[in-house]
Amino acid sequence: MSDISHLNQGATPSASTLIKATLGAMLVSLVVLVVAVLPAEYGVDPTGLGEVIGLDQLNEAEDAAAADGPAGVLLSSDPVMKANTAPRTGTMRVPLQPGTGREIKSYMKPGDNFVFSWRAEGGAVSFDMHGERPDSKGAFTSYWAGENQHQASGSFTAPFEGTHGWYWENTGNTPVTIVLETSGFYGDLFMPW
């Protein structure tokens, strides 16, 4: 063993100095945990400083990325959608003269769903995808609207019982034909007027 008797006893920290340094390090680590780690990693912000600094957004971004799952697919707790409506596939063509509009709708129950794709042949159109409850007296819920569009596609699940569909308007100077393709669990497609 080495002889340490020649070391300066005043240069080595005392037991009380070591205890104070340890307690100080523990206090600093506790502050870092509460102010930075908890808001950034777990979304827990007991002091509110994580929100002021913007660390709470790190957890929100991580949660959003995790919810999307692989390749941007939203993960569901129940991946099976059960349906009481028979599956169907349909295509409709809707001619629109300049300055005119038409609707296509389907009667759907809550949870009925379809995937859709439509295109405007001959020009661009304005559209509104919406739903109406029975006896709504003209009131409707708009889901998606756009102007100067040549096509759109997506999936739709009825949030309530009623008619759901699209209104297209030809705002151009030449005739346009809408070609709508649908597949899923929904009632007959029809033009209400």
C-alpha cells in the first residue's frame, strides 16, 4: 500500500463538505428532473416551466409519432370494424353544365363506412362533403370542402345516422363530368334532386 501521510490534510475535503456536495448534486438533479425530464419525456409539468421553455412539445411530438405507427397508419385498439350493412362497390357519373351543381348521397348508419375517389373530367369544380341528420330541415355538417379541385379521395365513417355525400359545382365555362367510385358499407347512392 502507498503511504499517504505526506499529503496535505487541509487539501482533502472534510466529511461535511462531501455531504454538502452530494446533497447539492442531488438537489440540482431533482430540479433538472422536475423542470426538464418530466415535461419532455412524460408530459408531466408540475412547475409549468416545461411549457414556458417548450419542453412539453417534445412529448406531444413523440406521442403523435407513436400514434401514427408504421408508415403513418393510425393504430386502433380494435382493428376489426364490424358491419350490419352489406358491402358494395359503385361508380356514378354526374354531368355538370357550367354554373350548375349536383349532389350524390347515401343513407348511412353510425359506423357505416366507405373509401372513395372522385375525379372531374373536363375541368375543376368546387365541392363540399357533408352529412345531414334525418329531419334536419336543411341543416348539415360539412366534413371537407374545396375549390378549383380536379379530384379527391379518402375514407369516410358516418358519425351519425342520416344522408352523407358530396355536392359539386361547376364554376367553369365548359361542361364537366364527375366520376365517383366508392366501396364499403353504405346504402344506395342517389341524387336527391
